Amino acid sequence: MFTEAELDDAHRLVTRYMTPTPAHDWPLLAQALGSQVIVKHENHAPTGAFKVRGGITFMDWLKRNHPRMQGIVTATRGNHGQSQARAATAMGLRAKIFVPHGNSTEKNAAMRAFGAELVEHGADFDEARGAAMRAAETEPLFPVPPFHTELVRGVATYGLELFRAHPDLDVVYVPVGCGSGLCGTLAARDALGLSTEIVGVVSDRAAGAKLSVEAGHLVETNAADTFADGMAVRVPVGEAFDIYSEKAHHIGAVSDAEIADAIRLYYTATHNLAEGAGAAALALALREKDRLEGRKVGVVLSGGNIDMGWFRTLLAGGVPEV
């Protein structure tokens, strides 16, 4: 997808607006998995998630290629929206962000704080996405899709950091919503000429990406009712599917209960706060630990933005309801 030089250029741009995130070796996680574990802490990024990287590269591309646009319009469950609002505001642009009704109140507040004009529409992400794309037809705002080459080039910089620090990783687990994180990790691996297995992770309540790979064509789901809202996507993105269906080792699904266990393990083993999508990679690694014995494993902690009410439920041993 990209050359190493193209990713280096993206990394130089991204690190003008944020510092690289750490990748730590946690011994209590190693005990739980029976293998060495490296956590890529994208929860330490300025918005608490990896999406911030793609916002930087996308907004830079937009300013250069569409200078007459007054801003952007897009849809999100929270982390993508924070990324777009932060980058747009920094460059003097508007950011109109659509979210579904009932979206995370804390993520909504964060998006507004980063400068977003927030609009609630629809019952889920896919309905909000449709409204955002329609709004772009009537306002001088550029429609930011959930998947775009410049978004992926920015996101791929976390994979570049991870693989440069740990080129001997045998397998890396990456959560999947619309697919930019998974495709970015694949892009970084390929640019560096590595053979690391890259495994995608979906919620079993929003398993469109997994079902699509198994069927060999796009498969939509009827619902996406998971508290891992970063993965709550009913309609897989075709451009991303074309990449991960060919290049990912496999895609696995985890339950909300398994994600809840992984969030609690992250907290007790590392004292890091993970949201649902942020803990999904660890959840699948735990399920697949028998095949990981003796291997060096990477897991992407891709978001730490979980609402306080849900976290209370998790600390009490429960699973948040949606």
C-alpha cells in the first residue's frame, strides 16, 4: 500500500502534532498468555486512541488538495470524530460530526471540546454515516469517509513505530471497526518487509468483517449491539475488505464478556484503562493463547475512552448493557 519512505514522511508529519506512543512489555500479561506480550499503547495518544494519527495526515492532504473547503463532515462513535475535530480545528477548519442517538456522552463531550459541531442522527453508526455523506452535498464541507488512503497512511505510523521497536514480533492482534487500523498495521508490516502474522479482531455482535472474509464478499449484519462501540459497525467497508481479506492471517470474534475480562486484566496487570475496542485484541489473544506459546505477541490497545458508568460495571465484575 505504501513504501517505507511514504510512511516515514507520514510519521514526520504526525510527530509534529503528537509524540510517539510507547510499546511496553508487561510481565503479568505474559503470565496470563504464556508468551511474551508487547502492548502498543495507542491509549496514550492525545485523543486516547490511534485515530488521531489519521486525522493529522488527512487534514494536511485536504488543505493541500481542496483549499476552498471550509471544513469536513463525517460520522463516528467517538474516536474518529475526536481525531477529525482536533486536526481540523488546528488548521482553522470546521468539523461537523454526526453521531447516532445514544452515543457515549463522554466521547460526545470530548468531541465538542476539540471543536466539533456535533449532530445526533440515527440509531447506529451506519445511519449516522449516511446522514453525514448527505450533508456534504449541501455545505462546503469535505465528506470524510471511514476509510481513505490518507487516513490509513497516518494510522500506519503506529505500526511503523511498533515494528521498528520490535521487528521480531511473531503475531500482532488488531481490533477492526471500519478497518483503517488493521490495514494500517498490514501496510507498515509490508513496507518493512516483515512476515509477522496480523490478526483482526471483531465483536461477535458486529462480525461483518469476519463474515465477509469467510464468505469472500461483503456481508452486512442486522445489528451491532456491543459496548465495544469502536467496533460497532454493521456494514463493512469495501476498500478495507479488499486489503485485509488478502493480507490478514485471520479474523476472530470475541464476546462482550471476553472483552470485559480483558479490560479488567489490563487494569490489574498494567493499570491502564481500556475501552471495549481497545481491549478486544487482548481478548482474542487470550482465547488463542494455546497457539501463541513461545511466540512474541503484540496487542494494540487502541483506545482508552470508556464512559465512567460502564467502567463501574466492569470493575464490579459485570458486562455493560447496550
